[in-house]
Amino acid sequence: MATSHFLAAAAAAATSSSAAAFRPPLRFLSLPPPLTLSRRRPFPVICAADADAKETTKPKVPEKAPAAGSSFNQLLGIKGAKQEDNIWKIRLQLTKPVTWPPLVWGVLCGAAASGNFHWTVEDVAKSIVCMLMSGPCLTGYTQTINDWYDRDIDAINEPYRPIPSGAISENEVITQIWVLLLAGLGLGALLDIWAGHDFPIIFYLALGGSLLSYIYSAPPLKLKQNGWIGNFALGASYIGLPWWAGQALFGTLTPDIVVLTTLYSIAGLGIAIVNDFKSIEGDRTLGLQSLPVAFGMETAKWICVGAIDITQLSVAAYLLSTGKLYYALALVGLTIPQVILQFQYFLKDPVKYDVKYQASAQPFFVFGLLVTALATSH
């Protein structure tokens, strides 16, 4: 959600809405809902008893809310979050910080793949700004807009989340969407100027990722309604776009990078499926054809791990074919514990062990991305 959707992206998806690791983000522009709303609120607002005061109070926590939530989970924007009244903590929760690392890592991989990154103050500063654009700004935009358009689903699956519970108002959500989007695009334009680009490639990557994130979450296209297309778009936003942004910032994009990041977007499809299992009830009720809904949990979990593992092994084969033997062996070595942990957690119960699986297995995947990036830089 890179510059995604990055830049996306467009992770929608390590969350009730979507995305994690390079879920990338980047749920961009076609455009987000206007700041002035004329339609009726889909969720109730509880008015204060004193009508003359003309003030509103926040709704009571729904009955389905967890008995006890974690403040840490709340700040990361993941399931099991503590109920909060602080508006800034709620805003942070909507951006789902747990989904930022894949985008940040994608920028790092792109910088490494360029072969032109140096540990100077200027290069480090450029990379940090690019990470801020890809992670907090555009991934935060993606996650917020995804939650906005998923409010009906969340009202079924997780009615205690900030938007369906009424903990944050409609106007506050929409203001956040616009601020994050414009901040991300502004940073993209700044990076193009800083890098001396004649063509504003980073800005257009950010804009394209933002558009991809928007059509992923919003009607009439709402790509997430189709499990294959939606999850691939999410994978591209979380892996391809930030990588391209990082590489364009320090060098030039090459055909082999386009091929490799496209392959890794297939792996991103598998990663995106992880977050669909906990939303089966709401997806089925609202007619969204996520892969767990379309194929059932048993088949979908094998599609998930297959997309991830086959991608890693395919990239290893590609590196071997180009004479990068040691890099190929390193990639295979990282895939082995990833597969073991899939059997230990995810394939046993993708709902119960989703957090443990993502925390334990997916680091091997993201380090595989860096191995690939370093291989292409030599």
C-alpha cells in the first residue's frame, strides 16, 4: 500500500481489513469520500440525556467486545485491542502500525537492490522519508480507508472496532483519510525533487498505489470482493510498490526487478489470505468471495502456504539460473523453517494461530526478500 498502496497498499490486510507483512500495504484516489457527508450514518449515535446541551456521548462498548483487551494490541491495531477513549490512540489504531513493517522493509530492499545506497547522512535521511511515506502515511491511509468501507463487515465480525462502535466519528475518519493521503503524496513529490528526478516517478508510484488501495476497498470495483484479484493487488501494494520506490530513489528500475517483484506479489497473495480466515462470517454474509469463503478453510489454507513457498523456491531457482548459487541456497535455507512453522501453526488452525504464525514464520519470508535484493545488486 510502497510506495503503496503502497503504498499501499494496500495491507489492508494484517487486520480485520487486511493486510501485514509486505499487506502491504500499501485499503488511493478515485477519490476518497468527500469531507461533507449527506447520507445517514450507518451506525447509531447515542445522544446525551440532556437534549438542550446538544452534545453527544460515545456509544457503549458492544456486548461482543472482548472482556479484557490489550493496550499493546490497541496501539498495533490488531485483534484483542483494549477499548480506548483517547482519540489519538484510536487514530493510530486505525492505521494499524503492525502492517507498516512490510512496506518499510520493501523500501529497504529496493535501496539495497539499487546498488547505490551508501551509509551517508543524506542517503539514510532519504530512505527514512521514503519509509514514512510508504508506512505511516500511505499504509495508514490504506488501512483507514479499508476500515471505512469494511464497517458493515466489522459490525458483524468485530463490532467493537473503532468505526462500527462509534468510538470515532465519520468526519474524523474521513479527515484522517485525506490527511494521510495528501501527506504521502507530498512526501513522494519531495523525494523526487531531492533525488533530482526529471520524471516524478516516486510521486506517480505513490499515486498509483493510492489508487490501487482505493479500488481495492471501495465500490464499485472493490477488488477485495474477488479473492484472487484482490489479494494479488494487495501483494503488489505491499511488496512491489515500496521496493520500486526504494530502488527508484537511489537508482533505476530494471526488468529483472520487475519480474522478481511480480513473483513476490504472488507470495503477497498468500500472505493476504491469512487475514481472510477470521472474517469468513462477515464476508459470507455480505457476499465477498474471499478464498476461504469460495474454497473453504481447508483448501484456502493450502493455497495460502503454497503461494508463499512456491514463490520463494521459484525465486531461488531464478537466482541459481543467473549464477547466484549462494544467494539461492540462502533463500532455500530461509524457506525450510518457514514451512516447518506453517505445519506447526497455520495448517493446524489458521484462525487460532494466525498471530503466532505471522510472528514466527513470516520473518523468514521478509529476510528472503532482502537476500533477493542483495543478489540483484551484485
